[in-house]
Amino acid sequence: MSKKRSGLSGLVYSTDPDFKIPEDNQEQLSTLPAASQQLRIKLDTKQRAGKVVTLIQGFEGTQSDIEELGKKLKTFCGTGGSAKDNEIIIQGDNRDKAISWLHKQGYSKAKKI
């Protein structure tokens, strides 16, 4: 069984009155403009019980921006899916629809693999 860890590196309690929790020094990603995003669209069936999905990879930006783009794409295609790990997953073979919609939205470097 795996242990779930919090962001405090195992810190439980401190008696030091001057103790401050160390802040994460992770840089906040900023979302690139649509014209400079290099998106790759491909068809995938791996680890999906033979079901076909359209994968959109290469998005560089914040998690909220990729979720928003994924939601708009899913609405346009009329299917379900998800957006996680800098990938947008759309159920079914919707590569052509996705590419045409992305080009209309200004993602001119989107291409089918």
C-alpha cells in the first residue's frame, strides 16, 4: 500500500516559534500564445481496452488553460474526454475536427502525426 504524502515533506509538528513552512520554488508556467503553440494530434489506443481516442500533445501553459481548451474542443466535437498531464484526450477519432477547430482559433502550428 502506498503512502500519500502532503507537500510538507513529512513534517508533522514543530515547537519552534520562528518556524515557517518552506514554500515551493516551482516556477509558475505562463501559457504561450496560440500562434506559437506546437500541438501534435494523433490517434491512440494504448491501455484503453481497444477504444480509440484523439490525443493532443505539446500544449505549454497552465493547467487551467489546458482544461479550458480541452473543454472547448470536447464541446465542438460533441464527445467526452479529459485534460491532464499536458495532454488533451478526446474520445473517438476526431483528428480532422480538432485540427480544423484549432486552426480557426489561431493554433496554426497544430499538425496531425
